[in-house]
Amino acid sequence: MTRTVHVEHCMGTVFSIDVRDPGDWAGPIAEVVAWLHRIDALFSTYRPESELSRIGRGELTVASADPLVAEVFVLCERFEGETGGYFTARWRGTPDPTGVVKGWAIERASAVLRSRGSANHAVNGGGDVRVAGESAPGKPWRIGIGDPADRKRILTVVTGRDLAVATSGTAERGTHIVDPVTAAPARGWTAVTVTGPCLTRADAYATAAFAMGDRVFGWADGLRDHGVYVVGAGEPRWITGQRAQT
């Protein structure tokens, strides 16, 4: 098996780019790394010079910002409608589309690798994963879903080809997701994982599903091509679209 792996610190987390095709992938991987840092520079909520921070201070409008900013806000509006408002890019009047930025950036990173000829790869950013093709000839990718209370424990393993897996929860950043209906921190789950064909949508759905609490059961019934795995006070379980080996 041929394998090229690169690890990059960006967006306050760790990204891994794992290409399973033969050849020299230094150039395409460098292109992906540059892309990720560009997105961090545009959307960082911690950098005062980022375009998102400048928009928040009223120094820049979405229309006059980099076109990628407007593209992301259009996606946010779409996902707000698809989730009944549980995904939102605005909190108390402050624009914050970061609930979708990382998944969208990884999805585009995978597209860059595909455009450069890679049919088999994985891009992982802080546990949000986009895989293409196979991990080895005839073998699907295997993605572990960890226990938010014990990082050494794997609760279940998702397997698949051309698959996206996104998780929202409290393990890395604590209680940071707000229920937009009550404006209070969402506390119904400790983690929600969504699987699907596109990481942009899976990332937004995972954030929304976490904010929904028990309302996620009714919402998830209407999903197509997505799996939803919840971790809370009871036994972790798939509530729709199970695609895993336990």
C-alpha cells in the first residue's frame, strides 16, 4: 500500500491529509495546506485582522469581503432552513458561520486532491473527516467515533467509501453550542455525529442536531442519506441511517 501523510496545525486544531495513491503528492498537499490557512485567515474568530472579525466590528461588509465569505453565508442560510433554524450563523447580531466553515473547507480540500488525480484519500480536521475511495484495494475506510468522556475509548466504527463524518460536542471546546430557540447552552447531548455524502452539510447538521436535544429524533426521521449517532446520558445509539460496525 502506498501512503503519503501530512499533519498540519490550523484553525486551532490538527489536520491530517492521508493520500493512499501512488506518486508524488507534495504539490497537491501543499495546495491543500495553503487553502486551509487561507480559510483560517478569512474566518478566524480569534484573529482581529480576519475578514470575519472585521465584519463583526462593522469595518467590512459581506458583499465587499472575499467572495468566499459570501459563499459561506449563502450556505448558512440554506442550512438554517433545512434544520428549522437550529443551525444559525448569527448570535446576538454577531455573524459567526464557523459551524460550517471547517467541514466546508475540508470538503473543498478533498475536491482539490481529486482534481489532482487522487481517488483514495482522507482529510481529517479535528475529528471531522472526508474520505474518498478506499483505504486500500478492496477495503473501505474505517473511522472511529470516540467517547467524549474517555478519548482512549472508541464507541463505534463507521465504515465506507466516499463518506463524510462530522461530530459536534463538548469534548474539545466545552459547552459552546447554543440552542437558538432558548438562547441557552445546549446540554441534551455530549456529542452528536452525522454521516453523509458531503462534509459541508454533515458538519452543519451535526451542530444543529446537538442544539436540538431531544427534538433531533423527529428531525432525523426526515433525513435521507445521513446517519445520526447520539451520545448522552443513556446508551450511545444510532437514531437513523446506521452505517457502522460496533
